[in-house]
Amino acid sequence: MDTAILPSTFLLTLLLSVGLFFFIRASTKDRTETAQLVSEQSEAALMPQLKEYFRSRSYRVVAVNRELNQVTFEGNVRPSWFLAIFLTLLAATGIVCLSLVVSMLFPSLSTLILAMVLLSPLSGLFYWQKSGRLEKVSLKVETTQSEQTSSSKITVVAHRDELSELQTTLHLKPGE
């Protein structure tokens, strides 16, 4: 057997394991973004829809600034069972792969290294504990007048998934 193959396979597997570690860690990263959305409805017609949308998603109003026409909603974001299980399986697969390569290099450690698979549920637990958090959504509605119609410009600061869902549900268009 070529002596360069095993160490290089170990190095590549180790690099993949490091990538997996950072992928699991990034699963809990805050992905808050600011978006400008446009609605063809007036502010008076749009505000009740926005309030109902956030109420249906278990958000509640925590602050209203009438001068800036800004509302802040707050709600608990629940972790995803699917993602917790997926990360656990991904960690288990990564540890098994690393264990197989290490067992070829160090046969005496094969049982100990393979036993590390039992640690894979820690990745799901890590995700579960870190991703459940209090999320804030801030939105500001402004009326824009044109010669024929009146429309609304909405500035929203929220998680990117929430922005996408809001845009889809209320049929909002991206702004400038």
C-alpha cells in the first residue's frame, strides 16, 4: 500500500471534520437582515394585515413609535426538530468516517475512536439550546404617493427566513 495515501486521507478527513464542526456551529447563527418591501396597498389597509400576520406567527407587539410609524414585535423562535436530527446524523456520519481513517492509522485506538459516535447527539443538543431564542422584528411603514395610486414602503428588520415568509404571504415586492 502506498504510504502517502493514508496520511493524506487522514488530513482530508480531518479537514472535513473541521468543516462539519463549523457547519454545526453556524446553524445557530443570527441571520437578521434589513429589507425594503413595497405593497400596492395603502398603509391603512396594510397595517391590519401585518399585525394579523405577526400575531398568527406568535409575535406580540412590544413597542410602537407613532412619530416614526414604527412597530416592534417580539416572539420566541422554536428550534427545528428536523434540523436537530439532521445535525446529529451528520455529526455521527462525520465521526464514523474519521474513526475509520484513524483506525487504519492507529488500530489500537479503533474502539475508543468509534465510541466517539456516542457524542453525536451533542450536536443536536447544541443546536436545540442555542437556536431557541427571543426574536425581534421591527417594521416601519411609509406611504408613497404617485399620481394614480398610493402604495406603501415597508422597512423590515428580521430574520431572513421571516422576511421571505412575510414577502410571500402578503405578496410584497422587493423595494429599492
